[in-house]
Amino acid sequence: MQVTETLSDGLKRGFTVTVPSGELEGKRTARLKELGQSMNLPGFRPGKVPMSIVKQRYGAAVQGEVLEQAVSDATRALLDERGLRPATQPRIDLVSDAESVAGDLEFKVEMELLPEIAQPDLSTLSLTRLKATPDAATVDKALQDIASRQRSFEAIEEVRPAAQGDVVVVDFVGKVDGVAFDGGTAQDVSVEIGGAGFIPGFAEQIEGMTPGEEKVITVTFPADYSAENLAGKEATFDITAKALQRPVDVAIDDDLAKKIGFEGLEQVRELITKQVEQEYEQLSRLRIKRELLDALAEKTDFEAPQGMVEAEFAQIWQRVEADRKAGQMDDEDKEKDEETLRSDYRKIAERRVKLGLLLAEIGRVNAVSVTQDEMLQAIRAEAMRYPGQEQAVFEFFRKNPQAAESLRGPIFENKVVDYVIELATVQDKDVTPEELAEIPPADL
């Protein structure tokens, strides 16, 4: 094949590739002979069908097949011979007529290359790992929450208005613009005055109601409400108060532990402590990962392929517009005009692409890989998110290898992060749970 370079601008490369007609004809003839050997046609013995008939029946399909394979093979050879590493799928444009069976095949190929990335000295990185220990107050608070969920309720015989701490048993009908909406009607619902779990303003407006009383209240669903058709909307509820109850507190003791399936209270404390320790460890890892990524970002002194940046920005901007439509934008972003927002998020997209490329290069150079067992564990974890449909999830990933590959990326990134942390100088620092909880979220 003949290759002519037509573009060399930064990371962008362009070539015109010509595959001789003789090479194409040889491939076409070989493929038609292969088909002729297996072709069955009345009046002819197997393998003895005239080539003219084989061409008549399969010529067009074979021509397309040969051209497609020739383009693929020639592009692969071009990349291998010149040591090119495309950042994204190369763009192919045919110059010669794809339907023609005569003449050379000529096509153009354009691509963006991965930049040359110098391997940083990872041993020079200095990181701080924040560590917190669960205190007695945290464990006690968790025990109180458990006890609260195990409370019983007793009827209040006295006829009086509902007060803080009371539980009001109500029927209600929710309406938007005067029309009852799905899921907005219920009977014998227990509403704790001062408790959580209802739309803001719902329980507060029930306070003071007396059993037998009816009332219409107005509330506004939160902007991030799970039902999109109700998010941010004003609604009315026709309330009928039916009865008053008071919660009966449960003692935090061995009897409570046994009631929820444990041998004693100390076993529950130990379990809570371990769970909290795991939560703190996850927060600690998020913090050191963020610090590591910030440190590595300073070492990304290479050009980012703009195609990758644009693709990353498009995904980010799609989420930004969805948040804006749902009224969930950050207060800081609400004050910015669109041009500023786009500029800010494009910088985030470029940072993510550069860090992704640097982490990928560190992993490649140091032979970090994702094992088959790790992939199976990831697929299994994904399947567990869909109770009763686990087998369908496994089957989906089996039939869609590309979808399974989407699980490989996060595993690979975490393994590279662990590898870098092992090489870096890490100093542990004890902090309070509150200080650990104030950690800002990572950009990646």
C-alpha cells in the first residue's frame, strides 16, 4: 500500500492511503472461490458452479466485504508501522467509489494521537492520610436510632390537639392543580409531629389537629424529589385526622439486642463500631485519592487530545443542563452566565482527561491490570443491585462485552491509585470524625 501524510498539527495526523487494485482483486477472487466451493446450485456438482454465476450472486457482497477488510487491515498496518497510538477511533473517508470493482482503493484517515507522557517520579509524592476512630457518642447515637425504629405506640385516650412528639393517624388525598395524583392517596398513615420522612411542611401543618378534624394543607415538593412529575411542584393534601398515639420508648439493653437477632448489646456495639470504622476508612481513602489526583494534576504538562476533551465535556454539560432543568444547580453556579459555566466545566473536562491518561500510562508502564476474578466480582456486585434479576444482568454482560468493559475502568483506576500510594510517602494524621466528614467531594 502507498501512504502519504497530509496532516501533522500537534496531536492531529492525517494520511491518504492507496491499496493497489491487484491486491484487492486477489482478495476478491480468493473469497469468491471460497464461496463457490460451498455453493449448492441445482444442475451443478458441489464446488463446480461456474465463477461467473458465483460473481453474479455474491459479487456485490464480496466487494463490500473486501473493501471493508482492506481499509481495516491497511489502517492497522499504518498504525503499527509508524508506531501511532490513536486517542480515539480514527476517522475514515473513502475517496474511491466503494461500489466499484476496478481500480485502486483510496481512502483518507485522520486521527488524534495520545500525547507523549513522561513517567513521573512517584516516590517524590508526599500525601497525608486522615484517620478517625469511632467514639462512644457515635455508637450511642446509632443505638438510639435502632431503638427508635423498634418503638411501639399506644393510643392517647384524651381528646386534644396533636402536639410535638405525638403520632397522628391520618387519611390523606394529595392533589396537584386540584387533580389527585398517583401515589398521593393513603389511609391509616402514622405521622410523627416533629419527626422526619415526610415532605417539608407536611407534619408541621398537622400539629394541632384533633381526631375527627379535617383540614387542607399546602406543601411544595423538593426540587430533587424522586418522582420527576412532582419535583418542585406545589400540592394540596386533604387530611383527615383519625387518632392520636404516643411512642413508647424501648430500653437500650440486651433485650433490644436479642429482639433484632443478636446475643447481647455488646455484640451490637461491636458491629456498629466496625461499620463506622469502614465508613471512616472509605472517607479516608476518598480524601487521600483526592490529594493524590491534585498532586498528579500538577504533573500533567502534556497536551490533551481535544476529541477526548470534547467528549468528556459533552457528558459533563449534559448533567449540568439536567441539574439546571431540575433546579438542582450549585449556588455558586447559579450566579454564573453560560459562557463562564462552559469555560469552567471545560477546564474540569480537560483535567479529567489528562489525569485519566496519566493514570493509564502509569498502569501501562508498571503492568497494572484487572484480573478476570476482579471483573467477575464487579459484575456480581452490579447484579446484586437488581434483586430477582441477577441472572438477567449476568446474561446482559455476557452478551455485551463493551458494557462489561465499562466496569473495568474504575477497577483499573483504583488499582493504579493504590499502586501510586504504595510508592508515595504517606503520613497518617488523626482527626475527629467531624473533620473527616468535612472533606470536599473529588472532581473525579
